[in-house]
Amino acid sequence: MERLQKVKNKGFTLVEAIIILFVFCLIFTIPTLKLTQFKSDLELSNTTRLVKSIIESSTRKSLLKKNAIFIHYSEENNRISVKQGKSMQYFPINHQIKIDNLNHVFVNPKGSISPRTIMIKNKNKKRIIKIQMKWGRMIES
């Protein structure tokens, strides 16, 4: 009588392969979500610095050139416009970021600006810039 030898399959079963695939998907998905959140936070931080820089440079320019400067944020165009005399400058803003209380900001020829609180926000976070004094001291919170 001939003996039949059992042949053992070496390899993974379908269930084991699916479990391994699921684990790999989890391993690669979690850092991607963190990277998206990091990018969003970075955009918010950079926009806050841009707004502060625009205000500071506008107060200096108006003081040096003795001209009034108008700063305006347009939500429709997602940009900040700075008008000094006949010249206009435009600064694009990421479409996911919204800025409150930066409409019709007037910097007088002496370089002073009225106190206000500017809120810069994205989907889940916000930054606040407080202009406290007439000469434009800014505090970020």
C-alpha cells in the first residue's frame, strides 16, 4: 500500500493576510492625519505672522512717508490689500483661513492705528492679535 504523504501548505491564510494589510493601513494613516493637522497649524501661524508684519510695516511706512495707509481684508478674494496713495499691494491668504476685524483699518500719517482685536482662524483653531496702543503695540494670544 502506498503511503500518501500529506503536503503542508506554507504561507499565509487569507485571514492572516487581511489582518496584516489592516495593520499596515493603520500604521500609514495615523501619521498622515497628524501631518494634515500640522500643515493647518503652520498655515495659521504663518498667516498670523503675515498680518502682524503688514500692520507693523504699514505703521512705519506711514510715519516715514507722512501718508495715510488703508488695510483691508477681502473674504471673497482671500487677500489683504494695502493702499498707500496710488499704490496697492495684495497679500494672498489661504482659503481655509478667515480673518475677523481687519476690514477698513486706517493708519494715519503719524503712524498710529486705533486699538482693536483681530481674530485669525481656521477650521479648528484661532489666533488673536490685540492692538493695544495707538502706536500699534501688538500682543498675540
